[in-house]
Amino acid sequence: MLKHRGFPGRLPSTDYQFTIRRANKKGATKIIKRERFADRASNDRKADAGFMAALWAQFGEEPFERGNLDAGRISWLFGREVVAAEDPFDPESYEALLRIDVKRAEAAFPEVFANPASFVFDEDDDDEDWA
């Protein structure tokens, strides 16, 4: 499993996880499309925006490997702002390639693209020290 060095491990000051520390012995958790409803909690929306900001800062428009990115967090964006970058796509693979659909991401998270500096992640928030 590829570990994305420098990627924040969580949304600062919260328990919203962005990465996992180690591969699951039973295999990767399946990425699914989760519906986001308008009445979602403010913190949930902030976690989605923070995760998108981290993805954009780390990968931009380039395809990226799922690696240690949290399947639950990806699933909130999958099928809309984050899409499969390969065909066939294996949603249960740590090697699966994804990419940001920039047009949809900009529409859903305009604050991320208008002012990316507003999403600052502490260096202590990544998982580089975890084996």
C-alpha cells in the first residue's frame, strides 16, 4: 500500500480521518458512492472541503493511487468530485487510480479553489511517523 507522504492524516482539531496507518489484512475497504444531503452537519461539510483541499494540493489534476487514503472519506466524494482514472476500476484495491473531476470539484467546493491558502494543514497532522 502506497503511503502518501505529506498528506494530512486528519482534519485539524477533529477526528475526521483522511488516511489509514496500515493496510487491512482482509483487503482494502470498498470505495462506494455515498449520497451527500443538504442537511449534513457543518463539520461533515468542512471535512469534505478539507479533504478536497488536501487532494488538490497533493495531486492537482493528475491521477493518483488510492494507497493509504481513507475509503470512507473518498466515498463521500466518489462518483462526483473524485472519479475512477482507469477502466476497469477495482474499488477494493489499494492500487486503484483516481482523479479529481476539476469542473465538478470547483462547483461543489468553490472555497477550495478560490482560496486554497485558507486550508492550512499542520505538518504534525500527517502520518509520516507511522510505520
